[in-house]
Amino acid sequence: MLDLDTKNKLKEYLSLLEKDILIKLSVGSDEASKNMESFINEVSSLSNFIKVQKTSLERTPSFSINQVNKDFGISFAGVPLGHEFSSFILALLQVGGRKPKLDDNLISQIKNINDKLNFVTYVNLSCQICPDVVQTLNIMSVINPNISHTMVDGASFQDEVNAKNIMAVPTIYLNDDLFHSGRITIEEILEKLGINTTKNFSEQLFDVLVIGGGPAGASATIYAARKGIKTGLIAERIGGQVLDTSTIENVISVKSTTGTKLASDLEEHIKDYDATIIKGHKVKEISKTDYFNVTLENNTVINSKTVVIATGASWRNLNVPGEHELKTKGVAYCPHCDGPLFKGKDIAVVGGGNSGIEAAIDLAKIASHVTILEFLPELKADKVLQERLYKLPNVKVLTNVAVKEILGTEKVNGLIYTDRETSKEHRIDLEGVFVQIGLAPNTNWLGDFVERNKFGEILVDAKGATNVPGVFAAGDCTNSPYKQIIISMGSGATAALSAFNYLIRN
Ligand SMILES: Cc1cc2nc3c(=O)[nH]c(=O)nc-3n(C[C@H](O)[C@H](O)[C@H](O)COP(=O)(O)OP(=O)(O)OC[C@H]3O[C@@H](n4cnc5c(N)ncnc54)[C@H](O)[C@@H]3O)c2cc1C
């Protein structure tokens, strides 16, 4: 199942194994089992460290990765090819003795977990964000024998996915209960388990605290740290919107990259500097006493002399009945991530701008039929995209319509829209709704702390300064007229240099 090039690369990785590995394989006589057996045999033939033993596991076909006398609780149900191939290699290496790349503080917090935690993550192999979650939970299983984790390929276990009504990946279950759906970091997992991962930070005073880890926040952090001042970065997730992007071709001097690669490059670059990274946490409030007091959602308060706000933007919600209730049950925002779950189904894309039409073109390859609903009398997307769209046989465009309600209980089964010309209501039967109506700045949490415009964007001057002395802002959360990676990086640098100047003068 592996081509020569992949085999050679895998062989190189497997030469890093330090301990013998035992793969326990649960297979039957069906086609999927044969595929899995041949995959495992191919892999084991590449290293003398790997032995295979047939057994019976909870799911067939599946396999678990263990040391010879020690079970590690890591299982894969479905052949981990596609984006999960890297999760498989990392699991082999980590069970085989290589230390996972993780902060020592987090490792000791994971080691201290005494409860039995049995995680199951449902993925699809073309999901770009799933491997992060799979790899995180695998690392937790390697560190603590009380924790186990199984990756389940939804395509190979359709009945299980349907029975659980899973319509978004990754979806994580913990001890048979729904734990989380979507991207999640190790810090967020630990917080959800009741572990405070940030208490040490409340004792420190930062010179600059950057809030947000997208291109703007990453750049601000690097620029501040290079000045030798005490720099902290709080980010719900490093990468920001870049993580929702597939190919990026306009970061000058980088001809082409992917969102995932750019996000990990940003993180690696930040780590080269002496900055404290507080990842997986959201800020909920900011106030001023002697210093700026930044409160996280877990109530830890972190103090700093200056602040750079770079919280970016997120997908805008439709705010119609059914949208919130049916999120991850047919209402989706990320076509790259969740598109494959709507294979052969009738779906809608709400929004006729560039992102909506790009999404519709992509989704039309997977879904049976795509209806596009645009509020204005005409699509707003670039002409070239519209031309491509109108060539597709399975799309229908409705303009001058307003979505009124998304229907369904357990999962989406329809949508009601109003024809704005006739005011008549219509119903479409469908199973998925992709909302693509643009982005809104992530600034509501600020309240009146800094001045914002009617769109919620923070007002900044040419130096990135807000109306509050000592508070600077950068990137998509500001009134910058263009929202792009390189522009955010530039404004992050400006804000950090301005914060440094402010510190010198005050
Ligand atoms: C689908 C898509 C494709 C795109 N393609 C391109 C492209 O090809 N080229 C290009 O130049 N641009 C592209 N863009 C735009 C580009 O991604 C953004 O302009 C850029 O990411 C903005 O960077 P930012 O740092 O300002 O904000 P973001 O990238 O939005 O980052 C915001 C950061 O703040 C964090 N955050 C938010 N709220 C909080 C909080 N309360 N507490 C703590 N942290 C918080 C987030 O987790 C994140 O780390 C694309 C955008 C999208 C959505």
C-alpha cells in the first residue's frame, strides 16, 4: 500500500526507534481487514524493532501500538493513511522510546492524572486539522498509562459515525460521552479535565503581553522579544485563520505554502526567542490598575506594562434559529475540514462572496447538489470564480434571498429562506449548510476598554496605538483596510516596536 518513496522515508524514521514495538492487530476476512493487514505487514517489514501479533480489539479492523511488555493504549481503527500517516509514524516513534515534544510542565501535569480516561477521536483521512488532535491525545496516552486513545476513521466505521450523528471532524468522545468537536489544544483538553495550566503565570510581570497568535501576534512577539524585554504571548491557537487556509501563495518570498505549515513555522520561529507562550487559552477581560490586568477564561490574571491586541477575526454567524443548535450537526463553517462528511448529500452554501463561491466549487466535487444563497441581488465573488461555478452541473444559485431558519433536531434536514422580492418563504430539503458570510473581528470581549468602530474593529493610528496609552493593536482585529497575512505581520511588528518605545518613555 506504500510507494517506494514513502517506504524509504518511513524506513529512515523507523531507524530512530529505541525500543521493540508490538503491534496488536485485530482483523477479519473482509476487504478492509485485508488492507489493514497488508499495511501493517509492509510497515513491520521495514524495521526489526516491530513485531506483529494477531488479537481481538474493540473494533475490527484496528490495531494498537505497544511495547513488548507494556500496553500504551494507542489504537488506530482504519488504515492511517492520508493526513493521519504522520500521526501513525509519531505514535510508533513515541511508543518506541522517543520523547514527545512537549513542555515539561505539561508532561508532569499529564503524569499526575489518576482517572481512567478513554478517548476516541472520529476523523476523516483528508481532514487537515484532525492529526493535531490525534497526535495530542496519543502523546497523553504515551505519558500516562491511565489514558488511552483510539483514532477512528469515519469512512471505515460509517455505522458508528451515523449512530452517533457525527457531522464534523475531529469529534472526540471521552469515556463514551461527547467531549469536544473541532480543533482543540493540549492545554484546552487539560483545562476541560479540570487542570489549571496557567497558575504560575499570575506571579510574573511582563513588559509586553501579546494577545493572539496569528500572523500579527506572532510577529509582535518576535519583534518584542528581540528587544530583550520580558514578552508573553497568549493565544487560543497559534496560527489563527491561517489554520483554516489550504494553500497560501502571497507571503512574499515564500512562493507557496500551506496553512498548517505556515502555522507551525510561526510557532517554531516564536520558540527561537525568549518569550513565554501561553497557548490554548482565551482572554476574557482586560482592565488597568498599576499595570494592565489580563484575565483568562480560567480566571488566571496576568499582569503587564503594555499590551498588544492581535485577536484577529472569526467566521461570522448567520444568527438565525437552528444555526447554533445544529453546529457540528450539519451546520459547518470550514469547507476544507468538514466537506468530506457531506459526500453524496444535498447541501447549501450561504454567501456569494469569494469564500462562499470557492467553497461551493470545492464542495460540488463532493456533495450531490449545492445550493448557493446570496442576500444581495447579485453574487459578489470575482468573475473568474463565478464563471467556474456556472460551469458546474450540480449547483443552483439563489440571489436576493435571506436565510430564515435552519431546520432539524438531531441533524440538519432543511432550510427556510425568504425571497426578498416577493417576501415568500421557501423550504429546501438538505443535510448540510456551510455558512460563508465573511469574518467579524474578535473584539467583543474588550467591551469599552478601547475605542472600536461600528464593525467592532479596534481603532489604531499609524503606530498601532489605541486610544488607551500602553495598549496597541495589530492585524485583522483593527481598522486596517486590508486583511492579509503579510499586512498583519507588518502591523504586528509596528505595534511591538511602538510598545517598546512606550516602555522607554514611561
Ligand atoms: C479561508 C481563508 C483563507 C485566507 N487566505 C489568505 C491568503 O491566501 N493570503 C493572505 O495573505 N491572507 C489570507 N487570509 C487572511 C489571513 O489569514 C488573515 O488576514 C490573517 O490570518 C490575520 O492575522 P491576525 O494575526 O490579525 O489574526 P488571526 O489570524 O485571526 O489570528 C488571531 C489570533 O488570536 C487568537 N485569539 C482570538 N481571540 C482570542 C482571545 N480572546 N484570547 C486569546 N487569543 C485569542 C486566535 O486564536 C489567533 O491565534 C485568509 C483567511 C481565511 C479565513
